Amino acid sequence: MNRRLLSVVSLVMVMAGLLLVYGYSGKQKPAVPIGVPVALRAPLGLPAIPIPNDNPPTVETIALGRKLYYDPILSVDSSVSCATCHNPDTGFGDPKPVSIGVGHKFGVRNSPTVLNSAYYTLQFWDGRATSLEKQAEGPVANPVEMAHSLRGVEARLNASAEYRERFEGAFGPGPITFQEAEKAIASFERTLVSGNSAFDRWYYGHDEKAVNNAAKRGFEVFRDTKKGNCAVCHTVGEREALFTDNKFHNIGVGVVDEKLNDAGRFKETGRAVDMGAFKTPSLRNVAITAPYFHDGSRKTLKEALDYYIGGGNSNPNLDREMHSLNFLTAQERADLMAFLESLTGDVPANSGPPEK
């Protein structure tokens, strides 16, 4: 047997040994959370947190997801974590117009806040992920974000004694799979719900002193169909408010000479009606999650509000609810700002890096 063939045989034997040690087989084990169940409770102003049947939260999966969220191990060169673009210090969003990934590559869309993302029926600006679990796959495999692969992440996690122990406690014995990792991250993200804002304490808690008169007047402008009519997309219910209709709208952002520079939802559906449409973001915590819109093109909340007052940019698919609000008085515009600022809620405990 020549030396080259001997090296190949040795490598195969080493890999076979690893497979035996870590229990790899052709069939992937089911990612079923185990451990201590956790009942996630929504704060004032928000409905019950949607929980998928196949990923009930546990103490162990939430703690594991929190560790993974802040660990750059998910990126190919260990330089970027989830928190890099969804930073707790900036409302779990990114203060830059577009995020910077591995190798200082620039993305094409703004990274929105993760707060209250548990309530979105579809994830990403264009709705291409059907769940928080599936959303976790996107950045990992994106060449301008984490630039890794799901299999590559699995191999790296399986090589860590600490992670093998943590995953076994969260999902049982066997090799670590990315399905387990994404379930853990999603379980942690479902704890990032933010309510009990000044608005909630006033409108749902009936504390008249929770907000000032300007915010109260601003709320009336916000929901008046003959004035702001903002609630047509940023919905408000009798018992809770998501401030999003979970739908997609073309509001004219990114239009140059009536031509769109990003097709948005159209890329996923192929439907002409979705050309240039993007998900309605929740307005909760809007005052602390600048910049605004899918391209991060408006630096301040006032600039974003002024854009709506101007009626957006004309294009063939502009949403029919978009129209000029120039008739609003200076007082009404100031009141709208006061209302939007009242939507800043509590940041959940135990949501920062695990070591803090």
C-alpha cells in the first residue's frame, strides 16, 4: 500500500471514529426540546405569544438560544453574531442603514429590530421565511452576512465540548443539528417581547397619567381615517395592539424616476401586485430603532413621519392608502410624534449577553 493511499485510509478511519463517538448516522434525529417547560407571558398591550407545536420553550433551549444569539461561532470566520446586526444596545436593531457582514461586505436592506418578531406571521422584509426557526437559517448561509453553511455550523458546534453538553441538555443525546440550533435561537427570540409602554399603560391599563395630552391627541390623529389613517396598516385592537397588519405594502421607498430599486415581496411571489411591497413593521419601540424603512434611508423618526406626510414616491404599484397628509397642522404633526414616542416598551430581562 503506497503512502498516499495509506493517508486516505487513515483519514477515513478517523472520520469513522468521530461518527461513532458523536452518533452520526444517515438519519437525522428529531429536534425535540426537553427539559423544564417555560410559560411565556405577554406584557400589557400584547396578545399571547404564538408558540409552534414542535418547539415548546424550555429553560434549556432558551438559555442555549441566548448563548448562540451572541456567539460569532455561527459565522464562517467567527466575526459576526446575530447580535452584531440585532444589537440590544440599539433596540435589538442595527443603527446603520444596512448591516455589514463577514469581510466588511454590505447588505442591501436594513436589519430591523428582533423585539416582538415572534408576532410576525412571516419573517424578513420580503416574507421569505415562514417562521423564526427558518429565519435563523438565512443570515448563516448568506454570503454577505455570516457566509457560512448549515453543515459547517453543525461541524463547528459538534467540535465544542461545551456545546455538546448544552445541546444534550436541551435536546437529548446525539449529534448537534442545525435544526436544534435554529429552534434554540427562535425560543430565545420569543422571549424578546416588549410591551407595557406608556401608551399601553394609558390605553389598556387605563392610567390617564401614563401619557401626556399631546400623545393622546396624536393617537386620535393616528387612527382617524380622515387624518392620519395610520391604523389601516399599523393595526390597534381593543385589547392589544401589534401595530402591524402582517401584510406587505408598496409605500414608494427606494423609487427613483418612478422605478423601484428593490422588487421586495415580488421576488418571493412573482405577483405583480407585490412589486416593491415590503412587510409592515410594528411601530412598537419605533423611537429607539432608527433608521427607518427597508433600506434604512430615513435617519430620524421625524424624517420617516415627514415621508408619510408627503405621500411617498409615485410608482405604478403605490399602495392605495398612501396619499399626501400635508393638510395636517404643525400641532397635529407634533402630536403624532409624541404618540409614536409613547410606544417605547420595556426591554425583557435576561435578554443581553449571557455573561452580563
